[in-house]
Amino acid sequence: MINIALAFISGIAAFNFFPFFPVTIVLIFVAAVILLFLRRRLFGKKAVIVICVALSGFFYSFIRQDALPEMKFPAGNLNIEGTIIGVPEMSGGKLRFTVNEAVVEGQKFQGSIRLVILPDLFREKISGFMPGPGDRVSAVARLKEPGTFYNPGVFSYDLKKDGVAATGYIKQMKIVGRGGGLPAGISGIRQELGRKIDKSLSAENSSLHNAMITGLTGGISREMRDAFSATGLAHLLSISGTHFGLLAFLFFAMTKSAVKCLPASFLTRMTLYITPTRIAIGVTLPVLAVYAVLSGLSTPTIRSFIMVFIYMLALLLGRKGQWLNSLSIAATLILLWDPATLFELSFMLSFVAVLSIGVVLETRKLSEPRTQNPEHRLKIPEPPASLLSREGIKSFASAVLEKMRTGILITLAAVLGTAPFVILYFKQFPLISLLTNLVVTPFICFVVLPLGFVSAFTALIFNIPLMPLNAFIDELTSFALRSIGFFTNFPYANVHLHNPSYAVIAGYYLSLIFLVKNKSRWRVVPLAFVFSIYLVSPHLSENKLGVTFLDAGQGDASVVELPDGKVMLIDGSTLEPDMGRMVIAPYLWAKGTGRIDYMVVSHTHPDHYGGLVYVLEHFDVGEIWFNGMISDDAKVLFQSAALRGVPNRILKRGDVLEGARYRIYVFHPYEDFYAASTSEQYATQNNDSLVLKVETDSASVLFTGDIENEAEADILHLGSRLRSDIIKVPHHGGRSSSSEGFINAVSPEIAVISAGRRNSYGHPHKDTLGRYEKAGATVFRTDINGAVTITGNGKTYEVQSYEDSVFKIAGALRDEFRNIKLLF
């Protein structure tokens, strides 16, 4: 079965990569067919079956592809009607839910819509008439496409993969019909179970139990998610295979034990027709099926249910050791349901972890010495020694050590097997995960989770207001969370690592296979070689100017890599959403950057300093540069800096900072500058923005913050000193900036506008775009081009957009060679 599953997976992968590597995939397929043909005596009919299954996977993916179309929504509020799917969840003080079968302004809408209600605006309606699963709602909201940020090396989840074509904040809402039917009933039970847990436990503890029992993760705070990720326990924040397998084991063992407690005479007659094992299987499987449906049918849940089902079927048939077939069937069934699941992180982590554990345990089992003495097998076993005797203590200690060795091996296999995906997506590797998974995971899975599960369902089934033993469960959960917090504070508990290339990932897995399967004393050499390449790769490129204008929504964030190897971060975009967490930090970690020498705040507006708070907490920062003015909201940034001993420096016009092969000039503001904006106070603060020019042998870049016409006019007298090759366009391309005189003074070849997609401010303004085009500048926009990177080579510079860092559809052979180069 494993060959069938691998062939089907190969077909799906080939279809998805075919647009980028058509010639390569055809050559690989032809080579595989020839190889199988030449070895037909060895493979027989299996070769034909494998080829047919691979082709089936390719064409099945083609048939099932269903991409949502690009949509443009009218500005302003829209009338929406739709049916709520799933369970509405509270997250960050907001109620979030998804509707399908939607109608927008009287027109049928393709795809689902993710809607958000702010409780402060609708507190009366929410408290009195909470929307539920299956309800038909009518709402007024402003819609936009789901926000996805395009930055090199940074994973940004696209809601379109879940079928969500639009998101919006609700301004008005009413329920026009209450939900009915089986799906709504199931979701309603799930919601009620979540309410029981919320009422019985503290907010933090209930969010953990809801995630583990009901699959509702909206209540998980960022701090809790970070702590679990940093300790390698993120898999506990969902209904993972561990939870599901544990539940199956408990029900199976309890049922089998209960059957064996029946009167001996009755049990003897019953076993003539059915065994306790079959009874336990018959009870366990329906319970697991009901729980799988109630928990939302996530990928790990479906995979675990299929594997448990096949394992128990093997017990019925008297066959054991079918874990690989179980895993293969589970993968095939899930991919038949949706081929795109192959590239979902949860699918990859789930199956790679189970496969790694299975392979290691199987290899260990095969390597154990087996006795060949037939007399040994016929020998009558001696009665067990007393636990208090020397032999008993020795036997008990040996059993404990064996369990510990197995636990360490399982944890190590899962950690090493999933390491490339964890690093690639989360930019971190929790070194302490081996310890936490041996200590915390058993406590949560064998104590906290079973108690919470039984107590929650008891309260639901018997309609009890609070969970039985809720105070005891609350205290145990708090202890578990405190333990995780304790491990989080260990030195080097979690390290942030740069992105591995696809070639390094392939080499890593090949070397792991060689390590497990080969018995040579040199078997660790390939793995050490791959590690060496990975660790030195960030340091192989020479130091040169690099400027990346990040795609960070409606805000500014620019990373400047100076020729002497120092790093300067200019602005940090917004705090809500937190672009420091979502974009800036992952981008820096992906490049292997752990220190920011100069953190520059052009001015303390929330769309410029917001993300810097997170960055300051997670990076080694040399000093902060700013204009000397701190808004009330921005005090949190400078207070955090003071706690960490990070000095700050006020820059004024005339300051010049010199380094190896570069100079940084400060053009604005100065002490006597005063701009009383005719529009508003906010614009006055914009005009106080720092204006910096970074000049190297390769290029000169002018950073302008949010200055408007008043500040631009004030620095025009600087004349030729303003002239720059690249300009970060002031104030996101707003109409009140980038006057014609200022543009002519700078005379840029490249103009980069940092703005959010379909932002409500209308940035950039068409008049501003027209002025730059008139001046002959090439305009790049982060809302269209994604992140824009300027790279100097000592003489000139090169401009690349996000599209240059990802695979391109191969229209010619040179495009395919370019894509192959990106693999390395």
C-alpha cells in the first residue's frame, strides 16, 4: 500500500510543480518508466500499477483544482446575507465566524466570507442574541480580499486556501433564520460543550481545554501560542493524533476490562460467539466517529481516526504491525477528498511525524537480537519475582529505563523528522522540546486531557452547569501552563534559524534515511555534511548594500543591510495587526539575522512604530534612533527599550554617520522647525518625520517617513544633496506629499511606495503616481509588487520584487533554469 500512496502523492506533487518544471518532470517520469521497464522481472505488474496511480494523481488534481477568482469589491458598506458554518469563536475580544451560500448586494457570491463583530459596537445584540451554527444572517459590512503579505522567505497563510474569498467587519447585523439540520446540530453541540468549559475554568485554562477537546482555538492567546511553540509543544494546541490515539486507547482498554469483569459463566458462553476484543472495538469505533465529527474533522483527526480504524480492523482479522499500511490508506483517503491538502502544514507535520516514529521504531525492532534456540521458546516461564526483592527491583528499573529509552526515541524521531518544516514555516527550533515532550506532554495527555474530556462530556450529557471537579482540573491545568512557562525561560530553550533551501531539505531527509538504514560507522557523515552547508550558507555572501521595503500592510517597514554587515530597521508598520510578529521578525529570522544595530523610528505614529515593539522584545538591538518626539501610545516602545538597556539617540539635521563604504545623512527635522499643518495635528506630526539618506558606492536611498508638502518645501534648499537613486515615497503616496518640486530635486530612478492592498485611504493617489511617472521614475508598490529589494554590487544596483524570489511559470527553458536555481 505504501507504494500506491507514494505514487499517488507523486502525481499530485507533479501536477502542482509542472507549471514551473515541465521539462524536468517529464524527464523524471520518462526515466522512472524506463527504469521500471528494465526491472520488470523484479517488479512485475506492480510497475504498471505504480505508473497508472501516479498518472491518476496528476489528472485527478487537474480535475479537482478549484481556484477562487480575483475579486474587486466596491468601496463602502455592502449588504450581505449568508449561512454561518462552523462555530463562531471569540478571539482577541472579537466575535469571528464564516458564512457560505452568501448573497452580496443581491448577487450570488462565490466562496465563503469571514466576518468579524466588534463587541463594543454590538454588545447588546451579542449578549442577548448570539449567532450560532447554521443561522442565516443579514449584515452590513465593508468587504475586502483576505490579507496576504508577500515577502521573501516568509510564510503568510492565505485564507483562500480554505475557500474564504472575502473578509469584513460588520457594522449592522440581524439573524433572519435559525439553523437546523444535522450539521448545524453537531456544531451546536460543539458550541455548547465549549460554553461548559468556558464557564467551568479560568479564561486561560478553558482556552487550552477547548483547543484540545472541541478544536476551538480562537481563545488561545498569542502569549500561550508563543510559549507552546518555543517549547516544542504546539501540537498540544489542537486535537492532534496524540489526543485521538489516547482516547481510542482509553475507551478500548476500559471497555475490554469491563467485559472481562462479567461473571465467568456468562463470559465463557459469550466468548463462543464474540471476544472481549471485538466488543471493545465495536464500542470504541462509534465513540471515536462521533467525537471526530464533533471536533470539526481536522486533518490530524481524520488521519488518526482512519489509522485507529485500520489498526482495529487488523485486530479483528488477527493481523498486527500494519502501521505503514494504515498511514498510507489515511493519506490516500485524505488526498482523494482534497488533493490540495498535500501542501497544508498540518498534513505535512502529521504524516511526517508518524512516519518518522514508525520507521525508527521498526528499525529498532528489527535490530533487536532474536533467539534461535527452540528450547527457549518451549521453556515454561518462571513466576515473576516479588517487587520488593532484588530481582523485582532490578526488573522494574529495567522496564522503566526501557520505557524512557522508547519515549526519548519517539520524541527524537518526531522532532528530527519535522525539523525542516518547523524551521521553514516558524523560523525556530525548540532545543528543549526533547525534555518538554518527555515531561509535559505525558502529564497533559494522561492526566489533564482525560480529566477534562470526561468532565466536560459529563456536564454536557447530564446538563450540569459546571464540569465536575472543575476546581481540581483548573489547578492541574494551571500547573501545566506554569511548567511550560518555566521551560520557556531556559537559556537557549528555543533558537531562531534561517530558511533551509529546498536542496538542503532534500539532502537532510536523504541523509536521515542513510543514517537509519545503514550500519556503517560513517553513516553520520552525510548528515553532518548537510548541517555544515546549512549553517554556513548565510555567511557565504559578501557584505554589500541591501535594502528591502517589506510588504507590511498599510505602514512602513524597511530593512537596510549596510556594506559593513550592520543591519538597520527603519520603521515597523502597525501593531494591529502586529507586523513585527507577522512579517518583520520572520523575514529577519529567515535571513539569519539576529541583531539589529540601528532601529530607526521616523515618527511615532502607530503605522510606523507598532511592529517595533515585538521586534525589540525578540532581537538584540544596538540603539534606537528617532526625532526626539514621543507620542503617548509609543511610550510602550521606549519603556521596553529602557528595561532592556537599549539606548536611544535623537537625530537632527546635519548629523552624519559614517561606516565602511557608506554614509548616512540626516536632512530633517531640526530644532527650530515648526509646521502648522492646515489639515490636522496628525499631518503636523507627519512633517516631523526623520528624513535619512543612505549613500554607498552602489546606490543612494532616501527615506522620507511621512513628510508632507510643508517639510518637503523646507528641505528643498539642500539642492543636489537630496538627489538619490531610490526614494521611499513619502506618506504611502498620499496626495499631500511628493510635490513636483521635491520629486525634481530628488530626481529618483526608482520610487517605492509602501501601502496596504485596497486600503481605505486611497493610497497611493493617482496624482502622486502621475508626478513620479512624469519625472521618469519607475514606480514599485508593495501592495502590487510585494516586497521590493534593492541590491548593490559596488558599482550599480539591481531591483527585485517578490515575484523574483519565487517560482515563475516556465514559458521558456530559461525560466525553468531560473526556477531550478531557486531550489538552491
